[in-house]
Amino acid sequence: MDGALKENDISHVVEADKAHVWHHLTQHKPFETVDPRIIVEGKGMRVWDQNGKEYIDAVSGGVWTVNVGYGRESIADVVRDQLVKLNYFAGSAGSIPGAMFSEKLISKMPGMSRVYITNSGSEANEKAFKMIRQIAHKRYGGKKTKILYRDRDYHGSTLAAMSAGGQDERNMQYGPFAPDFVRVPHCMEYRKDEIGLGHLSGAELGRAAADLIEEVILREGPDTVGALCLEPITAGGGVIEAPEGYWDRVREICDTYDILLHIDEVVCGLGRTGTWFGYQHYGIQPDFVTMAKGVASGYAAIACCVTTEKVFEMFKDDSGDIMNHFRDISTFGGCTAGPAAALENMRIIEDEGLLENTTKMGERMLGNLQALMEKHGVMGDVRGKGLFLGVELVKDRETKEPVAEKDIAAVVGECGALGVIIGASNRSIPGRNNVLCFSPALIVTAEDVDRITDAVDKALTKVFG
């Protein structure tokens, strides 16, 4: 730490936090007797709290965000320079960083062409939903308004995004929700029995899991369904990668029934899985791609809704109609710090070979975790891609009964005591919040990976024996 905050200053900061800050995803009752954790500094893969304790951050800022690591002076420099030159102008006009970032981004997304800049992943998904609904009214007489979403997937915390939320505990006590959002089954191989496909495996399983989506479309009526919204790898719902054959069949189904395919890359986007975007592993062409967290690695707020030119053209094909454009604005989508930071973030990923490092270190971490399964029977499944991995803990590998949530919390706590911050599924799926989550920055080294998995080994031993 650089010592910028003196000890007496820290004491005041803690008291100010306890008195006034409403923390995210946190029950505050314990703070009546214990102090909240305050992160005061970060450098590379490491952060320090108010007590000076050092941690390896294996969750990139807690929620899969700080992809290029902490303390990047070059990003801070370009943001500072841009703010002095022009900090903001509404997105109804253009900006230099907005144009240059959009050009760079599209160069990494063959088949896509237009970038709508917003300020959060929830908002980016809202924009896609609004575009889909407007297309339904413009092209289909208001009929194709239904948006399908998948069990266990998550698309944000606004009411419309929660209407497309497949994580029931996140939605509890917030309804009623927006109409015409319809759930389809998950495609989780580890729990394929839950979707009636326990007898299948491999590509046969993947195609059958996608066929379950078609069943919903046929039940609802293809002329009522406008879009299908999916995460390329389900994140907070358990770090779930679809089986082989799933994505090809999904695209085929969308083409058959004239349904727009919306891929939510808020977590996977900008390198997390070893490619620029998660969907690029599967050779499919989306109609919408949304992104947020890793776009600028948390150095500035920015999110994007990216579309094909075909989608874009639907909003300008009749200039005589005053309603024939996307009548929407995002106030802070006009901030120039976001695209300036995002452009530099992409340069770092390219120049430092971080996609390659993600693939290499992801394989090492996956291998380390799989090796631990021989020692720890509580590890039911290890899964994921690149530096986006999950470990599902179960009481019994045969029955796959989840461990208690208090035991998951205990593992996370023990890792923290060892100086490693890991994540866990949290208030997501009733009775299924039993997955440890790992998403270290793309700069992670072999030494860091080994230390993270060593902490997991020790924590599992202490909690489960």
C-alpha cells in the first residue's frame, strides 16, 4: 500500500461507511458489532483492506469486472486527458472516443455493425428488449412481443431485466414483473435429470436441450415470440456451459421461427473466456450482443448494446415516419470517459496477449481444480471456460444433494483468511446456491493460479475434513 490514508483517517472512513453506505447484496445487521470490509487499494491481481491485509482477488472486483487488473496508469491517463478535453455530450451527438471505440469493438465482432453505448449491463439489456418490442410493433403488428429467457440466467436488476431473470431468489419480493417474458429450461449437463434428459450425453444432449426451447416456442405460438435472450455461459446461476450441439441448434431454431437471438455477454465479454466474446467459441451469429463489466475493466462506467446492420436498418427505413427510429437515450451513455477507457482496455488485452493468457491459465486452473476432486468428495462438478470457472459442492456425488449454504460461506471465509478472495452463487437459485466461483483478472500468473487453488484445497479440508 502507498500509505495515502493514515490510520486515524481509516477509522473515520470505517465509521462513515457504517453510518451512511448501503452495501450491495449485503445484510447489514452484523455491522452493528463488526466492521465492514473496505478495499482501499489495488495493484495488479492484489487488493488491500482497511487493516492492511493483502488478498489475491480471484473474482476481479467481486463481480467479474476488473479484467486487466488494478492500477493501470495508462487507462487513468487517457480518462483524465479525455475529461479535460470533453467530459460529456449527450449521445444524440457523437464523440471521438465513442467513434474510435465503436470501430475497434466492431472489428472484433464479425457480422455485427452498430454500437449503442449505455452505462450498465442492466440498461444495455433493457435497450435490446425495447428494440425487440419496437420491432414487434413496426414489423409484426404488435404480435411478436414475447422474449424468451433461460432458467438460471441473469440479465440485470431493473424490473424489465428481472422479468427476464431465471434466478428466482433474486426476483423474490420484487414483482409483479413485465408481461410477455417467458422462461425456457436450462441446459446444465450436471443436472440434466432436472430437465428430463438424464439418458442423453454429448451433442445429443445439447440438441435435445435446445429442442426444449422449441417446445416453448410452439406452445406460446411462433408468431408471438420476438427474441431469445441467453448468456453464452450462465454466470451467477452456477457457471454453466451448454453441451456440444446446443448453440447450433439454438441458431437453427431462431432462424426457423424468425426469432432474434440476443446474447448477453455482460460477464463473458472482452476476454473472460479466452475469446473476445463467449459466443465466438460456438460459431454462431447473434442479432444482439450486450456487454458491460469487462468493457473498461471498471475504470469507467460503460456498457453497450451491439446489433447487426439488419436490425439497425429496421429503425431508419422510413424517414418520413416520425416514430421510425429508436426513441431512446441513455444520459450517462454520453460520458466520454467510458469509451476512452474501453479503447485503452482493448489495447492492453491485445498488446499483452491476454486472450492467450486467459486460455493458458484457465486450463491450468481447471486442471488444478479437477485434480482436487480426487481428494475432496464434496466437489461434485468442476466446469467453465477460460478464467470463468465454477465448482459445485455436494453432500453426495451420487445424489448430487447440494451442501448447506453456510458451508459454502465458510469455504469463502476460509479462503479469505488465507488471503484469497473467491466468489459463490448468492441468492440465486433456491436450494442451489452451492457453487464456488472463480474469475481472476486476465493477467493472472501460474503462481497466482496455484495459490488460489491451494487456498481452496485448504479451505475445503478445514470445512469438510
